[in-house]
Amino acid sequence: MPHSFLNGFHNAYNVWYKTTFWGISAVLYCLLGLYGSMHSPGPFSHSVILKVRKGETVPVISQHLYDLGLIRSKFLFSVYLRYTQKDRALKKGQYVFEPYMSEAYIADAIYKGFGIYYRIFIPEGYTNLRIAENIQKYSFLEKDKFRLPPEGMLYPDTYKIEGGTTYSSFISLMQNNMEKNLKEAWQKRVPNLYFKTPEDVLIVASIIEKETNIPHEKHLIAGVIMNRLKRGIKLQMDPTTIYGITKTGVLGRPLKLSDLKRKNAFNTYYISGLPPTPICNPGKSSLEAAVNPVWTSHLFYVATGRGGHAFAETHEHHLRNIEAFRSVLNSGKK
């Protein structure tokens, strides 16, 4: 009996061993085959762009890859993702794959987010409407419904954007950037600043942005705005009037006397004080100037005709500066 038991146990062990051995061998063979297949040159011979949207699952992505001719088998690609534990962290974005890139590289690229990035330049002084028109020209941005924030809340900068970013996501990025920079500027304001809220600072910065692009002049113009407001003098600044007419900040013609008499909330020839909102999206240097104005007695300024502005404390001095400006213009016409 014991002998028969041992023989039976031995036979059972041999069967189990052979089954396990060949089973493990088969699995290893399959895994090695899968590994080799995934790391061999891909089946495509031209550059291909893949767009992965937020929330897309492995089966959906695998189908896209298969339809584009980037992988040989949806099933094997999905198995490889699961085996390498990359199936739960695939990144949205746009990806460009060059001819014959392996399926393993494709999986790794989507897992690590090696997508395409683009640069978008948003100029200082653009209004919200101009920025909205601009970004809709970029085909690499994903179209969706978006709502613009209040005027002045889109920070001008050069942005590095992942392909497939939506309009609304990009607008949120610009808005968050403006909130951050406005907060930083406000925290650095000079003691006893005349402008009492960050909102007023943003309005002043937007006027400065449209008046000059010369850094040191920005602080002088901030001082002029402050001085005129303190004395109850209307700002009488052309860019505010232009914004009231167009809402884009671009008029396309010289201002007329009739424009200066228009009754609207942005015409600072008509209203007293600041306009109700910013008139554009100001950059960093204009924000910094608004919280750190140069303390002078200047109440006026006019273009010199040679670049920059001439500042004056009195109306009489201002009139002489205007005559000098006209002389420069007339000399240029001869």
C-alpha cells in the first residue's frame, strides 16, 4: 500500500511538473513573443499624428492607433499596456510618431506624455475679443465652448501649450496667470498708494499699456493718472475713448471731435474718474508701474513725434509741447 501510494504520488508529481513546466514555458514564450513584437519596427512608413482626448480608455486609444496603422493588433497592444502597468495613466495630448517607431515606444510616449507642444504669443495690450479671435486661428487647440472672463483678466505672455488643449483650458490658464501677477503686483505696491484696490490697479495698468511701451514712461504716466484723479481732473485719454467705441482697442482711423463728445462709460473726455473696467490686458511692466507711480507734479503729456512723450505740469507748458509735436509732424511732411 505505501509503495502504491508513493508510485501514485510520484506519477502525479511528474504530471504536475510537466504541466507546470510547459505552462510556464508557454507563458514565457508568449511574453517574449509579445516583447519582441512590441519592440520591433512599427508597421507604418510615414509620420502620423495621434490625438488622445481626456478620458479616453485603452480600447478607444488602441482603436485609434489601429485605424492610423500604428499598431498591428489592438488586443496585443492592450495586453502589453496592462502587462507593463501603463494602462491606467495614459496622457491626453497630441503625439507625432515617425516612421517605423516601435509599438513599445508609442505606449511609452502616451504613458509619459511625450506629446507635441506649441508656443502661443499673446501680445500686451490686446483686448479679450482680440485674444479670442487670435486663439481660434490655432488648429492645434481643441474647439469647445468657452466664456471670456472680465476684460483685463487674460495675462499676455508666451505660453507653451500641449497639443489638444481646449480653448476654455487655455483661457483659464491665462486668467489664472493674470490673477497671480496682479496679486504679486498688489503685494509690492508703494505705501499709501492712491489706487485702493487691485481692480483699480488693473484698470490703471491697462490705460498705461495702451499709452506707452517705454518702460520708464509707464511710471510717469501712472503718476499723471494719479495726479489728475486727485485733483478731480478728467483723464481725457484717447485709448479709453477708442475702447468705448470698438471694444477691441483698434479704431482704424484718427479720433474725431464727435468721438470725444460721445456719452459712454469709457469716454474719459466725458466721464470723471476711471472707466468701469480695464480697456485691455496689461503686461507685467504696466502692472508694476500702476502700483509704483513716479511722484511728480505732472498733469499732462503728449507724444514728441520722435518716440516717447513730453510731460508738463501746467496747461501752458502742455500747449507748447503740443506745438513742438506739430512742428515735428510738419517737418516730416516736407
